[in-house]
Amino acid sequence: MGWRHEAIVLRTKAFSQDIFRVSFSPENEGILTSSGIGHIRFWKMVTTFAGLKLQGDIGKFGKKEISDVSGYAEFLDGKVLSGTEWGNLLLWEGDLVKVELCRKNQKPCHVEAKKFLGRTTFNIAPTCVAWLPLWFDASGLSIIAGFCDGIIRLLHITGEDGQSPLSTDKIEDDSSFTLKQVLKPHSKPVSAILLGDNCSNLNLVTSADNSILFRLQKDQSANGDTLI
């Protein structure tokens, strides 16, 4: 209620080091997450005899090296997925690491820590998503997403004032997703998106039973936008 009246409801010290990001859970009321230098913290807003109170649990890295956390994502069931300085992803359940995600042969998921770029929602549930390769979009900010209704959407991430969100080290939530293109090749859910290394074609495996293969070519609109 406090934000509607621009009034501070609760105030508490989050951590002794810098905070990079804080956000309310999009689905679970009264749940917050904050992260920054050497920590991630999970908050609950509870009602006590004295009124509302913020209770925060510091994430326990256990035997893993403590990491700065600049980006994370909250799931509907309350779990949180965060990045690390060494490039892997950590899945948190409560204040404990449930799973560390890496690639095959213990290779890290990423070269370095991941930054949170932005969030968007749709009325229909997405089924799969993939970053488009640099030969398709040199900025590395184009995403193709498949949905339950058979639609494929091409999205581009833009920062504040249309600038690239990668051009600054500032951690912000104001990046937006611009819808560039909508395709509907199927009436069934898009089950997979496979991107080849070929610099002329995109391979998309779609439909509920993975039985239909589409090959889509790179194209360009009249205003210079890269399309498929």
C-alpha cells in the first residue's frame, strides 16, 4: 500500500556492502529479493503484534565460493536463479543452494557474471526461448521465443532512451523488450528452437511432437530491421 501513497512503510538495513538490485516477487505478495557485493538475500514481509516487519535470510553459499550477485530471476514457486562471478548459475530454495548449473564436462555456463537486463510478460505462456546468434544480430540483443499457441515472436532488448543495456555497468530494471516480428506457423505449442551455426539459415523444430522442421532465412525490413 505504501508505494501508492509514496510513503515509506518499513525501513531496514539490507547488508553491510553495496546492493546492486532489489525486486518484489512478481507472483508472491510480500516476498522480496536483494543482491549485491558478496551476497544475495531473501526477504519476507510478515505481520507481528507490533505491525509489519521485514525478515531477511542471507543466502548460504556453503562450500561454494562467495560471489557478487548482479543478476537473478524469481520463479513462481519461490525459487530464485542467480548468476555467479565464475559464470555458473545457482538455484536457491530458501536460503540454500539447491543446484549449481554448468555445461557438459564441468564447463561454466558463461564466461563471467550475468547481468539482469529486463522482464516482460505475455498473456500466453512461452514454451522455449533462444538468443539469436551474432551473425543474425551483431548487438547480441535479439531473442526468439515460442509460445503455447504456436506463435513465434522476435524480440529485441533496448535500454533506457533506446541505448544498449550492455553499454553501461549500471544494474537497472528499465530495459524493455521491443516486439519486432510475429509468426504463426503452427496451431500447437512450439516445442523447441534449434539454431544452427550456418550464417544463412535458422533451423526451427516446432509442433507438439517435434515432427515438423522449418528453415527460416534472415531478411530485412524496409526500415533496416533484421527479420526472419
